[in-house]
Amino acid sequence: MKLVSFVKQSTSMSRKAVTPQLVRRAGRRQRIGLSLGVWLVACLWSLPVHAQTEADEGTVVTAATGEVSLAPDHARLTFGIVARRTTAAEAATVIAGTMSRVRDSLVALGIPRDSVPTMGYTIRRQRRFDTDSILGYDGQTSVVVEIRDFALISGVIEAVIGAGANTVRGIDFRASDQRSARDRAIALAVEEARRDAVALAEAAGRELGELVELSTISARVRAVGADLVDRQITVETMAIEVIPRDITVRVQVTARWRLRD
């Protein structure tokens, strides 16, 4: 009797657990699972079709470089002033005095004083590596001069060195119209890349299709002729002739094209 009662009670509990709400939940889960399955099959089906289309169509990648030369229209000269003294104050005084004389010499050449900026200023303590005793204090600064009349370059160097600067750190020739030169270099590079792509397509028995991708690397600007970098110069050794040279703007492009049968 107890066993029969237990079976009846368990059956009654199972029947109570299967409610309409539970049936609806189960049906909803089945529909969600079926939808996810259909979506997954569709995604997997589309991938090989796309890959097959790209493989059948084919692409060709070419790279080319465009160069444009232009004449510089101004130059930037950088001079260094270096002084070592026993104290930091003495080194700073020497640097300041030399800087003032350099600016005076440039003003005498017709260069405005406010157009001669100071680039960097340091005073460092120097020690012996074995005893750690102080050897002195080194002061350093740089003077930048921009000029448009290249005939003045030799005179500017002579005046600045004569005023106390002891290093010519660089002569950088520049052009104001480098943006348009870069645009022309890009056009030349793209044209060359297209010619190469056409030749490759014809060699493979195909025709060149539409352009798919095009990228470029930043232009590199190079002006040759500034060969006085970090050279110690004195007035006695200053027989200098500076001849400006053209600036070369170089741009590299990479292109990808489709191929047609």
C-alpha cells in the first residue's frame, strides 16, 4: 500500500510540473535554436562563395616610385656655441655674450635680430670618471638662421664664426612649394604602377580591371649639398663655397587591381 501510494504521488507531481507555460518555453527555445542554426549555415555558405569569386577573378599588385625635383628657395643654417668654464655661471655668461655678438653680426648683414632664434640651451657638469672630481661646466646652445639670398651664405658663416660660434651643425636647403611637388610625385608613381599592372595582365593573358586598393608612403625630401654638419671651423680655415642643389621629393605607392578575362 505504501509503494502504490508513493507511485501515485510521484505521477501526480510529474503531471503538475508539465504546465502550459513550460511547454511554451520549450517551444520558444526550439525556435531560437532553429533560427541560430539557419543563420550559421547561411554564414558558412557565403564564405566559400566569396573566396571562390575572388580566386576566380584574380588580382595583381604593383608598386612604383615617383620623383620630382625642385629648386630650393631658402636655406636654414644651424650654428653651435660651446663653452667650458670652471663654474656654471661662467659658462652661462660666455654663452650669453657669444649669442649677443652673433646676433649683432647678423643684424649688420641685414638679418633681423628677432629672426635668429635659439634652439636648445644646456649646461652640464663634467666629472672625471676615475676620481669623480669636477672638471668644469659645459654650456651649449644653437643658433638658427634662415636666409633666402644664397649669395649671403658664405658671408653669414664667416660673420657667425667670427663672432664666437665654433660649430656649423648643418645647412638645410628647403623649398616652400613642396606640397605641389609631392602631388606631382604621387601622380607619376600611380601612372607607373598602372603601366606595370597592364604589362603583368597582358603577360598573363588577362585584362586589367578596376582599381581595388591604393596606398602611399610619406614623401621623403632630400637636398644634397649641406656638407658642413658638425664641423669645427675657425676664421683662418673658412674658405667655403656653398652651392645649393635641387631638392628631390620621392613618393612610393602600392596599388591592387582586379583582372578580367
